[in-house]
Amino acid sequence: MVPVHHRTAVVDGHRIAYREAGDPAAPAVVLLHGFPTSSRMFRGLIPPLARQHRVIAPDMLGFGHSDAPPAEEFDYTFDALTDITEGLLRALDVDRYAIYVQDYGAPVGWRLALRRPDAIRAIVTQNGNAYEDGFDPGFWAPIRQFWAAPDPRTEEGVRGALALDAIRWQYLHGVAEPDLVDPDTWTLDHAGVSRPGNDRVQVRLMRDYATNPPLYPAVHEYFRTSRVPLLAVWGAGDEIFVPAGALAFARDLPDARIRLVEGGGHFLLESHLDVVVDEVVEFLARVPVHS
């Protein structure tokens, strides 16, 4: 088994926790987690990837073991999370890499690519959205209401996502065998968002998510001009980012590899780790190191 190191770095005055494994001289892969979790979601993926790659999986600011300054002291936006991620990669001397994005990790990954297209060797998107097609209308309705008119009433509609039952639902919906999913996942995530003041951090990011769909046209243009190798491996039962979001990548990247995994949900690694590992390892093996 490849050893996985649990490390920290200070970026712009903030302590950022990250997992790292593999040969430092190997091609780098950066794993970007979603809401409401942390780099812990990659605990099963990191060792097999690290046999051929340098793997880096940060906890975003406000998540996991990274610092979580109060929302009154730090302006939590996806631009700011991208700034922190860029700073960590500079500190680790990583200037060219593949990205694996899921949920919140996707808008951070797209910003990294738009800022430095030459830095991105390849993209794996696992239920990481980049198209309006991907939004489930029912799930996103209260969030869109909050975007349109942020006030105490609409905020209450998004705060429900921080409840234990809602986080459990994120892990279990659409999963054919829900008893494969470790209950520690939603228990630890709920503990994280329940830390004093973290609710305001999460609500701030939910509001800023409104900045992501307007970026999509630029992301699509990046796909068309860069022809970046892309794998979309998607839980077909996801009711947050639906399978149409995965299929949409082919519009701008006709050579994209798209795999819809039946019986899998939003957090596909919890129920179909082996499927994802096989897809990702095979995909990255075909990407030239200096492409």
C-alpha cells in the first residue's frame, strides 16, 4: 500500500490541510472535494492513483482540517477558494497537473483552468457540473430562490442542507446498495458544518454558487480551444447533478470519455470505488505527461 501523508501548509496566513501520496517526481493529480465533505472523500482513491502519480488532495478553507475563519473575517467565495488552492500548489511546486473535481471542486477546478489553461493536463469530473443541463430543477429551486432574493426566508430554505438528514440523503440517494456507504461519511460531515460559525461559512458559499453558471460559457470555450482530455464518470442516480450534465461535456469535447455508473449516486466513490479507480487509472495512463 502506498503511504498517504497528512500534511499542512500556510497559505495567505491560513493553515491548509492536505493529503499527499506518491513519488514527488511523478505527474501530479489534484483532487478537489465537494460539499459538505473534505479530502476524506478521496481516502480510497488516493492509494491506487499514487502508484503512478503524485496525488494532492487539499481540504478547502472552511472544510475538514483546514482553518475555518468566521464568515465575518474572510470573504468566502469560489474565487477565494481558488486563490487558496493556487497558493497551495505554488507552495508545493506543482505547476502542471490533472484535476479530479466533484461538486464544489468543479467550480474551483474550472477557475484554475481558466486562469492557467496551460497548467491542466487532463480533467476527471465525477458529478462535477459545468452545464445548465446538469442542475436538477427540484433540488436547485430553493437555492435559486436564495440567489435571486437573499433574505432570512430564502436563507432558511438553503440552511436545511446543513441538517444531518439532508447530508445523509446526499450520500444515499440514488445508490442501489445504500448499506455500502459508511455512516461515518455523513456523521463526520455534519460535525464539520456544525462547528460554531461554520453554518455562516456554508451559507455564504451557497450564495456565491450563483457566480458559477455565468462562467460556463467561458469554460465551454476553454474546452473547445484546449481540447483537454476529459473523463466524466458519474453516478447515474444523482439527483443533484443529473446525468444530462455528464453527457453535455461531449458537446464541447467530442472525444470526452463519459461513463454513467448505474446504481451510483452523488458520492460515487462510496459505493463504486473500484469502478472509478479502473476508469481513472486507465484514462490517465493514456494522457501524455507533456500533453
